[in-house]
Amino acid sequence: MKITALMVLKCNLEGSDPVNLANASDMSHFGYFQRSSVKEFIVFVGRTVAKRNPPGQRQFVQHEAYKVHSYNRNGLCALGFMDDHYPVRSAFSLLNQVLDEYLRSFGESWKTVQSDNAQPWPYLNEALAKFQDPAEADKLFKIQRELDETKILHKTIDSVLERGTREHVIS
């Protein structure tokens, strides 16, 4: 499970291209000479998906082994480029957290932005690293994972006790 990029865009209602407010990407799994092309592709696809996502909607688009998750909250749109194995619920939880943090950091100033913003937003890079594990984004997923691990441990203990009982009966 891997997150390749996170973006925050301002979606214009009049149909013009969305404005890139912030983005973060991890290109380490691409070759050195591919990275600039992949970044351009991510920005292009991000704008296209954000433009087609109506306000108040969550959606994802799948392309080969990748999914682009998009959440448009009243014109402020968060996108995540993840591999096919990243859980959908965790992805949308992450996008919701990104939008909450963006609004906490910048307030309503995004509404007046007219051109792409090259200013870095450290939180997005931190989120990209932190949420590589889907359990960090979705607490229910984390609890489910811990419950599954507990069940496995319980079965292992039962089988060891059963084996010990059989050995005791044999001797």
C-alpha cells in the first residue's frame, strides 16, 4: 500500500481549470528520468479529476494499478494518488483530515487565490509520510487490524494448549 501524491486544489465553478494550492509527492519508486514526467502527469490528472468532481462529492478513478481519490468540499478539493491496495475508507478519511488541516492553517484565504501556489505546505509532506500506513488515517481500520492480530494470537495459543494436552494424554 503506497501513497504517491497528495494535492489540494481550488475548484472553480465556472469550469476553468482548478488551481493548485498545495501538493506533495513521493517519486522514490520511479526512475530518476521518469520523475518529472510523472509529476506533470499527476498534476494533469489531478486537475482533470478535480474539475469533474462536483462539490460535496467523493469519488475515485482507477487507472491500471492506481486509484485517484477525490473529495470536493465546497470548491476545496483534496486528491490522493494511491496504489490499488490502499483501502478506500482510509483514503477518504485521509483526504478529510487534509482538508480540515488546510482550513485550520489557511482559513478562507484559498477562495481568493487565482494562480497555482508554489509555496510549500509542510503538513502535506508529513501526511504523505505518516499515512503510508492506512491504519494511521482510519482508526476503525487500525482497531480491525489489531482485532485480527488478537484472533490469530488466540488461535495460536489454543493450538499450543491443545498440542500440550495431547502430549500429556499420550505419556
